[in-house]
Amino acid sequence: MPSLKEIKSRIASIQSTQKITSAMRMIASAKLHRTQGMTENFLCYMEQLRSILNDLGCAATDEEVSTSADEKKQKSVLLIPIASNSGLCGAFNSNLSKATFKRIDEWTRRGAKLQLIPVGKKINHELKKEQQPCITDFVGLMDKLEKGDPFEAVSQFTVQILQLYQEGSIDTVEFVFHHFKSMGSQVVTVKELTLSPPKVGKVEADNPFLTEPSADELVQALHPRLLNAEVYGTLLDSFTSEHAARMLAMQTADDNANDLLKELTLLYNKTRQQAITNELIDIMGGKVE
């Protein structure tokens, strides 16, 4: 049985750690409430912008869809996994790593040529361990997102993606990230970026838009904005999920610390009572020579 001094030292250590986890939980909660509102509002904007472009353009024919599906078997793919820069957020980064390597294996089996742009230090570290060649120019992009001035950085990121596409280095861009569903649920999601603007068809009689200039010019002007919005929305979604995962992990740590403190306090009281009882027995059973 441990001594009273050891138990007391353990209790003090857990209480000190609990102060840290409690502070981190409150910080993550505050950041989550801020980014959650930003994400919900921005995703609404992105969906409206996509809806406008779809209304201006025309849907792909069945023949085009089947041709696209056949081409996916052998493509040049840019894979962009989005993780965090720091830990202490539960299984957030490990789940993202598993999904990323699974997606790499799937594309490799299809014979695709892969390029990787990791966003976040944790996923960059995992890819380096597996000796996966990466473009590391945007590993710290999440830091710029947290500082509140992300639009220039996101624009540069989108320009880099478009440059690779226009050069013919890539055909498809996929994001692997955590989608925020609720406080307790963040789902690893694979999303393809829409690189080509929709084709503009004939104006239908029930089209809700009267366009000036032409619909084609509007599509060409709005599509880059949609690309920026999709990239920024994806980063923001992952950022919100990270804060939710960290808050949940710190809450779990806080609850576990409370349970440990209860057990150790009970053990301390039992040990102290046992020590007092032993002393009384020694006194009562003592002999005077």
C-alpha cells in the first residue's frame, strides 16, 4: 500500500493537471462557438453561390458522366489531407491519417499518379514517416486561418491548385478532412473540388435570372469565387471539427481526473485511518519496562 505522502503527492499532481485540462477545455469551447457560427454562415453562402452557378449552367449529360467515371481509373490526382498543427484532440489526427493512407492505396491500385499537399503539421509528419513525397508549402495554412486573416493565404492556395490543373499535372483534386456534424460527431470526409466551370446552355423559359453581361461571362467570373469559397469552407469545417474534438477530449480528461481524485481521496482516508488504528493498537498493547 502506498504511503500517505505518496498519495498526497499524486492528488496534488492530478489537481494541477486538471487545471490545465479545464483551461484548455474552456479555450476550445470559446473557439468552437466562434468558428461554428462562421462555418454555418459561410457554408450557406457557398451553397447559394453554387446554386447560382448551377442555374446559370447546364447539367452534364449521361454520356459525359460515364466518360468521366471511366477516366477516373487512371488520373493524376492531387490529394489534400487537412489535420491539426497540435495534439490533445483525441483521435482527430489518427483517424485523418488512416483515411488519408486508405485513399492513397485506393488511387494507387487504380494506377493514378498522386501528388500530396498536406495541411497541418501532424499529417505532414505522418506522410514523412511513410516517405510520401509532398508539396509542403501550405503545411502552416491552419495557423493563418486561426489568426483571422486567411483570405489571402487561401487565395494563394487556390491559385497553386489551379496552376497545377492548368499545367496538366493533375486532373482531380480531393480533400480529406473532418466534417463537423455536431459537438460530439466529426466525420472524416472525402470531397472532390470542382475545377471546371459548368457549361452554359440555352436560357430556359423558367430561368429566374436575367443576366447582363451574358451567362457565360458570369459563370467565368463567379467560378473562381466558388473555388476560393470551397477551399476556405473546407478548411473552416476542419478547423471547427478540431476545436470540437479538443473540447471533447479535454472534457473526458477532466471527468477522468475527477474520478481519480475521488478514488485517491478515499484511499488516502483509508490509509490515514489505518495508520491511526495501528498507532492506537501499539499504544494499548505497549509494555512499560
